[in-house]
Amino acid sequence: MQSLPALLFIAVAALFFTGCAATVTRYVDEAALTCQLPVQDTPSYDIPIRFFNEDLPERYQANGLGIINDQETFAKMWRLYTKNNTALTPSIDFQNNVLLFVYNPHYYNQVSIIGLNVWNGIANPIILKSDKQFSIEGNPITRKIREQEGKRVNDPIVSVALLQLQRHREDRPGVTAVLVEGNSEDFGESRVIPIPSEP
């Protein structure tokens, strides 16, 4: 697997959009679309799903999409990833950025972030999922055999794509929230995760 490259950083400050408080009332209005960015080479990592179920606060995620807000939480995730790898934990500038993640919460399949739309400060990632999908638990027959033989059974895993987003601050624009559930016909059913101004 790759280490987390600098390519994942979206230099939002260069986009010259105005951040605002998190709201979804105009996220489908083309006039509110501040920028559209293509994203290239977002790597994916095999992460035990228990990180999202047990270690990541619920307020930062919904339906396989959300943010990691601080280095300590990111390090917890990275340690689970590196149980079968030797990659050192990347250093993320969480004072100025958050880490957007996406995965399929129901199946194991490759996911990637191929673009980012920003609507008045609200980030709406464009996600690509591979057609092939497998059980998160892995092959159930293999799991049962290993359990019966008293051998180690791997944690259920998901493929997670990561992308850095710049926080909004008063002195420079950035992303104020991430859209995790959007309903263009009923804004009341839409949901955003606000991005804190600091870790």
C-alpha cells in the first residue's frame, strides 16, 4: 500500500470561496456551487471496521462517510492498518485540516474519491465504488474452519479512501461541513457533519 501522499491535500485556500455556517438549504442550487475539483490518486486502505464502530465518535460519521478530526484518532486507525503492514504513521496538519474518509459500510469493495463539489463551504465528495463487492467478514467457510482449528481470525475489514480538506477559519476560507446524507427534494432530510475550527 501507498503512504498518504501530498496529492491528497485539497488546497482550498486557493479556490477563493467564502466559507459559511453549515447549512444544506442551497447545496443543490448551481448558483451556490463554489467550486468543482477533480481528485486524482486517492489511495485506499484496508481498515478493520471496528475502528469506525468503536473508536471514531458517532458525531463525525454517517453511512460510511465522515471526518477524522485529530492526529490521535488518526493514529488509532493507522495502527489497525499497520498490523499487517510496516508503514509509519503519516503526519497530518490537523490544526489546519481534517481527513475526509469514505467506505462501503455493507460490503468490502474498492472505493475512491474522484471529485469534490463545494457548495458555500459544504463539501460533497464524488465517490466511485468498484462493481465487485465481497463480505466484510471475508469467506465465512474459511473463518469457520480457522475458528474450529483455534487459529487467528482476521478482523472484518473495509476499504477506506482518504482525502485532506482545509478547515475554514475567519482569516482564510475553507470547508465548513461535509454533506453525508443529501435529499434534494426534502432539505430537512439532508444531513451535514460540521467541521470544527480546530482539533
